Amino acid sequence: MTESQIFDVVVVGAGPGGATAAANLAAEGLDVLLLERNRLPRDKPCGGGLSPKTYRLLDLDFDDLVLARPKRVTLQAPRYGPVTVESRTDSIWMIQRSAFDQRLVDHAIDKGAQLRTNIIVREVRAGDAAKLAEVETDGGYLRARAVIGADGSDSVVARSVGLRSHRDRHYILALEAETTRPANTPEEAAIIDFSLARGYSWFFPKGELCNVGVGTDDRRQFRQLRQHLARFVERHHLAFSQPLRVVGHKIPAWSRAEPLHRGNVVLVGDAAGVADPFFGEGIAYAVQTGRFAAAAVSQFCQGHWPDLTAYTISVQSVLARDLRFWSILSQVIYRAPSLSLRLLASNRLFQRLADQAISGDKSFSKTWKKR
Ligand SMILES: Cc1cc2nc3c(=O)[nH]c(=O)nc-3n(C[C@H](O)[C@H](O)[C@H](O)COP(=O)(O)OP(=O)(O)OC[C@H]3O[C@@H](n4cnc5c(N)ncnc54)[C@H](O)[C@@H]3O)c2cc1C
């Protein structure tokens, strides 16, 4: 890389947040560079479940990547269940992250973004409307009129510019394994088990494959997560034909409204800490913050807006109320999971409300509504 190349926008990280922002900015005619430290396609620890919130936001075709669309879910709590409920709204779509993320990156390239892989960003120095931001990578320096930090939960961009300094205080730790679906499991039903304190275990069918995992934000449980996963597998008689290859990662669950910009730098997705604090759903929020960031950065780069405050405001006014709802719900449900599931299973109104909240049909944020 030659020294000090100048771009309109450098996007750090080619996950759903970064790829979405890059696609939208390139579509506006901006000169966009998408940097990724891994070779693509890359895998990412993830259950691979897309709620309707996510796929309603995306304007690209990935039907061929959807491995299953389970509409039924078997619920279990410590002293209640199992009970199977059916969703009356759109189903959850199951994908594999390597293929799905690659499709989003391909879309960004089609729109005109440049991609460079195997480049590690080491440091970002924010500028402002009059001063370019500097991006230090292991291959040299770059400069840009704006930088989007989409580099996940351990964001170098956030650390460099002094945003989200509290990020290690609250997060969900989650483990997952993707493997062949056992013959004794249903093709069309997921399992969600709330036996673990302040978290849940899951089984997601994916055609011939499946994903099992566990996650909690209760630090006292972090060391025993593998044992929780093993107990979940045993409780639901999941007869895997080979040992599970378990991987894990943090999910930076939303905990409070905070600034997500500094000078000409903004954070999106996990870097911004906007995953839902109940399910740990993060892809929808990464895509949506990627869209908001692109809209704000485009205005800023064209000189219409003096700074990027509007980005933080759009996340706070549109998404934070929705995320606060999931945070309150998690306090209620995790305090009494058995009672909560009993109420849910016996009451059609609660089932409809749960369906509508998950799909985004009923939400504090209009952003998820069916278009
Ligand atoms: C076990 C587990 C299960 C999950 N299951 C689900 C689920 O089923 N559904 C759901 O919606 N969410 C799920 N999530 C959350 C979801 O995976 C994340 O919220 C989502 O990936 C966030 O997207 P992102 O684009 O912000 O970041 P990421 O997908 O993490 O992408 C960040 C990218 O930045 C790159 N990068 C990082 N640092 C640098 C650097 N210094 N220089 C260059 N590149 C860099 C990384 O290599 C990566 O490609 C799960 C998470 C975990 C851990």
C-alpha cells in the first residue's frame, strides 16, 4: 500500500455493518475503501439466525443462502416445558455467516466499493470537516474524509478515538457449534432453552446442518458455559454423530445511549455495542446502524452537515428505545423464566405480541416494519 492514499470513506471491517455502510456510500458515488483483516469468505462465531427485522432491511437477493425457515420453536425453562409454539408472522431464516457476509461484501463491490483483505487496522486518528482522518494499517497509512468503525466487539477504531471505553463491563458471552443435524431432530423447529441464568441455549435447524449454542451476560456463568452447552445437548437428546467444534465470542449488548461518533469517525454494529440485550441478536442492528452511518457520512462528505452528530442522534432516537425495551424484557424474563414461558404458552395475546416484537411489527422503532 502506498503511503497516505486518500479516500472519501474508509470502512474498517467487512461484516454486515461495514459491508452495508460501504454498499450504501458507494451507491451514492463516494470513493469507498472497505478494509478487512481476514481473507474472505471468513467465518464468524454466530448462530446464523436472521429475524424478519434483518431480511426486511436488505435490498439484495440471498434466497439461495437460506438453509431453513423454521416457524415453530420448542421452549424450555427450569420448571416449565418443553412446549412448542408456532409463529404467525414471518419465520426466522437460517444462514451460514461465511456465505451471507460474502454476499453483502459482493453487493458492496458491485455498487463500486473497493475491498482490501488481509489488512489489519492498528490505529485511527479522528479529524473533522477540515482535517482528514488517518488510518494506520499493517501495510501503511491511509487518509479519509470519514472513517466507519465496523470492526466488531473488540473495535480498534472505538479504542483509538476514545469511544465506548466502558465496553468490557457489559456483554453477553456466547458459544456455538455448527455441525450435521442429528437424525432425531425436527427439520422445522428450533429449540430455545432458558435453563441457564440470564441467558439461553439454542438449537437451530439448517437443513442437513444445525447450530447449537449458549450465551449469557452473567459473568458467574462464563467459566461453565461449555458444561451448560453439554447439559443442553443431553437434556434435548441431541444425538450428534461427531464431537462439537465449539467456538465463542462476545456479543456487545446495548446497555445505554452514548456518543457513537468523534470528529469524522463513527461506529456501527458490534463496534457500537448495539446488539439486542435479550436474544443477543446483532445482525439486524449492524445492518441498520450501517445504513444510518452511510446516510450521515454521505451528508457530511458532501458538505451538507458540519459534523456527524446526526448519526448518534439517529441511533438514539430510532434504535435506543427499541433496545431499551429488550433490556427491560430481559430483566423481567430472566427473573422468572418458568412463569414467563407458562404465560407465553397459555396466552395467545402474549404469543402474538412476542411474534410481533421479534419480527419488528410491533416495536418502538418504525424502522423494522414491513415495507
Ligand atoms: C456465538 C454467537 C452467536 C450469535 N448468533 C447470532 C444470531 O443468530 N443472529 C444475530 O443476528 N446475531 C447473532 N450474533 C451476533 C452477531 O454475530 C453480531 O452482532 C454481528 O456479527 C455484528 O456484525 P458487525 O458487522 O458489527 O461485526 P462483525 O460481524 O464482527 O464483523 C467485524 C469485521 O471486522 C473485522 N476486523 C476486526 N478488527 C479489524 C481490524 N483491526 N482491521 C481490519 N478488520 C478488522 C473482522 O475480521 C470482521 O470481519 C451472535 C454472536 C455470537 C458470538
